[in-house]
Amino acid sequence: MYHGIVEGYYGKPFTEKQRKILLDELSPLEDPAYFYAPKDDPWHRLHWRDGYPDTEWLSLESCMGGKTSFFFSLSPWKFKDSEWGMARDKLLKAADSGAAGISILFDDVPDESAGKLAERQLNFAMQALEGVELPVILCPSVYCGEFLDRFPQAGEYLRVWREQIPSGWSSFWTGPMVVSETMSDMKLAEELLGSKPVIWDNIHATDYCLRRIYLAGLSGRVKKDYSWFINPSEIFPAAVHGTMELKAALGLRRKWPSLLGDHSRGWELMQEFHYLPWKNGETGGEILARLSSAINGNGVEDALGWLNEAVPEMTAFVESVPLLEGGWELLPVARDLYRSLSIIRRALSTDDPAASLHYFMHTRLPYENPAAALAAEKR
């Protein structure tokens, strides 16, 4: 069983330095693995037919062969059946360079998810990987439960997939949803795919949302009897935080990474308000309820007491963020929380907190862009 990271988000890929940091962070695990699949690496996806420039390839090659298994993948965007040789050349080069595993990804393709598509994809993969003795993980176009309802021919696609995928190869699965609140129906996934799924967990991914990160713990979520990869935020410090949570969920002693700096209280506040896509942390929900009540005139002193402690903590945290590796990407997210708490504190110090909060957030310095405001009004 493999456990680790799949660098599989849409957005700027990690740098070589950042990738090596994550490889090292994963290395204490019993079976650590790193899966390379950034959607916006042009040579991985849109320009997969082209070879990597020498400098780019040397960077990837330097990540292979260490304690953490490095899986190399290709996403053959709009492939033709006859182009399997182009994929084979690149994948064999990775195998020769020390990749511990190989993958071809067929997720997020524009084609209909019908049986014929599954047959084409598997034939392409089998020709490209003929004779390769490394572990192989494929990603089907139907990679989660919700697609069974979204695509009318998804069931037929998966029938062909499980009947024709070579024995010993594995398939990625993201759970009941693309971003799954709970990881359930594992046995159903095994039946649909024809083998035990390899989990591609998008719980920490942030490529679909604006200025958000998710910092929830993973205890009770990660199942040790499945290979499990978390797709992290493209914001590097959040990815390091997710790696810490993964290791803790797998039984390693929780140890605060020095890469996250000295302001752990700031991270705790961030975690409460950036917990999951669906909800805040338990304490964060209580804090929001308390602040909301104070805005309406109840418990103002109590709320101000909390804010008078939290705002200086967030001030120090925001000041420290640019010093972190990849911190500039985290800075707008941290500032959003700092700014929001500061404005609420200022509003609570006025005679009419509700009117003041509206003025500060929407009149004096509009917080929402027009599209976001329209979406909020249509709830």
C-alpha cells in the first residue's frame, strides 16, 4: 500500500525545491509515495506529445530514486489511437530514470464517458506500457460516484473498464464525489473498477475555489488498507500542513514542521475558519455564532475580548507568512481572515455594529467582486 501526495491540481506546479521538501516530509512513512501529475505542466497534459526540455526533465529526474517512491504520469489530452508510441517513449524514459511507478491519466477529458472510450483508453495504455514491469495506476474518466448520475453511459464505461484493464493494474477513485465529504462506498468502488481502488483524495485541493485553503485533520478518514494520495493545495505551506495531517492520520507522532514557522496559533485560527469546503472547525463555528450575536447587540464585550486576542495573533502570523517557503501564495488567504476579524472588531466598537460592518465591508471598501456578490444574492 502506498500513502502520500498526488501533485494533481490545476495551477502552478511546485518548484523542484518544494517537491523535494515534500518527498522528504513523506519519507518517515512506511510506504511513502509521491505521484507527479500537475494539470498545468504543459508537457504532462496539453503538450504531452512533446519531450520535456532538458532542464525540466533533470529537475524531475532528481526527484526519482529516493526513499519516497516517485510515480511519473502522463495525461494524453485528445490522444489519437495511433499516438501510443509518443506516450511510450516518455514513460519508458521515466522508468529508465528511476521512476518507481508509471501512470496514464484519463480524467477530465471532453469525450462522452461511454464504453467505446474506455476501450480506446485501455488499448492506448496497454500498447504504451507493454513490457513495463513497474506498478501501473490509471485514472479512468469515470473516477467518482457522482459521475454515475452525471454521465448517462458511465455504467457502460466502467463495465468495459473493469473487464479489460490488465490484471495487476490499479485505478484511481476520488470517492462518492470529486471532493468527497466522507470516503464511503469503497466496496462499491471496487466492484465498479474491478479491483481495490487507489484513493485520490481531493479534500485539501483548492484549485476550484477562490482564496481558500482547507486544513482539516485526516484522522479517521485515511484507511490504511488502501493506497491513499492526498491532492494538496497549490499553496505550498498548506500542502506542508496537509502532509503533517496525513502522517498523523497514519499513526506517526504529530510534529510541527519548522517549514510552517513559529506562529502555530495563527495556523490554529486559520484552521478553524478554513477547515472543510462545507463547514468551519467546531470552535470556528462557535466563534462565528458568537460574533454574529455580538453584531446584533448581544455579548459584545465577550466577542471583543476574543477579538482583542485573535487580531494581534493574526497580525503576527500575516507578518511571518512572507518568510515561509511559498508564503507569498498564502499571504492573500491569511490577510483575508486578518482583515475580516479586524473589521468586525472595529464595527463592534461603534454604536451600531451591524450598520458599521455593512459600511466597512460593502461601501467603504467593497469586499466582494460583482460576480461573487451576484452569487451570494441568488442563494
